[in-house]
Amino acid sequence: MYLRIGFLFIFLVSFQSPLLPCEPFDPVSLKPTDASREDKDFFSFKQKLEKAIQEKNIKFIESVIDPQISFDFSEDGMGKSNFLKHWKLKQNPKNPEFWNELSQTVNLGFTFKDQIWSAPFLFNQTPESIDQYSYSLITGSVVNVRDKPSTKGKILTQLSWEFVKNEYDETNPKPSSKEPCNFKKVCISDGQIGYICEQYLRSPLGYRVGFSKKKNSWSMIFFVEGGD
């Protein structure tokens, strides 16, 4: 009898308090910043860098690459010649993959730490409470979170510059040519599962670029993604 009562109690609790799709967590926001104006010399350099990126000026980029630049965590992940080879910039100086990644990284703002100007801002400012391997930051204001990977999906909520947990979805279909973007499955802080356009998500371990002053000129000392 007691066993039957126990099963009934569990059933009623489960019925009245359905489990959420994922575990809720405390919401964490991180507003965008760009401190580059605090250093007139670096800000002037950044303007030249932005112009070079816009024009895909490979000569400018080559002139600022440090001889020992770090771009990968492998044994061959250092050095200017290896860097140019890695991005295929000798064969294709206008390689869109390189220029797009660099542009997106620089546009997310610089911070200064340990004598290095680096972007994006979240590289230095992501709170320690955030697992950099498991979370991504929504890089935009009023970004739609939908109930399925499609612009036709219902909008569950809208979030601005807030961290969400990455969710692996092996059933997620390949991006459709009819969709304007590739959707990623995420868990938001209230425990709901949703889908966000990939262009609005940035991992703290995504590409980051750093510049250091050497011999009175600015050098790109790293442009790398991932963790060691």
C-alpha cells in the first residue's frame, strides 16, 4: 500500500511540475565596450586597420604581422609565413574567410590588458562564472529566440547581449537555402530550449586578435580561436 502511495505521489508531483527542457541558470549579461579611444596612438592605428580590412589590403596586414604571431595551438601554429600559409593569403590575398573573420572580430570592440589591445571585448571581460567552452554571448539587441530552426518558428523571447548555453543537436537539419542564416540550438536562462541565428552568437573562445607595441609600431601578435 505504501509503495502504491509513493508511486502516486511521484506521479502527481511530476504532473504538476513538468521538467524543463534544460537546467535553468542565473542570467548573465555583458554589454559591448570599446576602450580603444583611450589610447590616441592605438586608436589611430585601429582606424588604419579598419580601412585595410574594408579594402582587403593584404600589404598592410603583412606589414603588421609579428614574426612570431600565434594563430593555432598546434606545433606549427606560430610564425608569419605559417600564418599566411594557414589562411592561404599568398595564393588568394582576398580570401573572404580571413577578411570576414578579422572584420567581425575587430568590430566587436577592443579592451586593454597586459600591455595588449585585443578584440573582441568579451575575450577579456567574460565573467569567471561563465564556462567558456559551454556558453556563447548573444551579440546584438532584441535578438529573436525561436522554438524551431526557422524564421517561421514562434518567437519564445527576445534577448540582448546575454549568455546562452550551447546545446548540441544531432537532429538539426542542414541549413536551408531558403533561410537567411544558420540556426543554433541553445538553452536560455529560464530553462527553455530555443534557436538563434548563428551570426548573433559568439563564443568566448571564438577568434580573437591582439596587438602589442614593438619598436614604436603596432604588431599583430595573435589571431587565434579555441583553447589550449
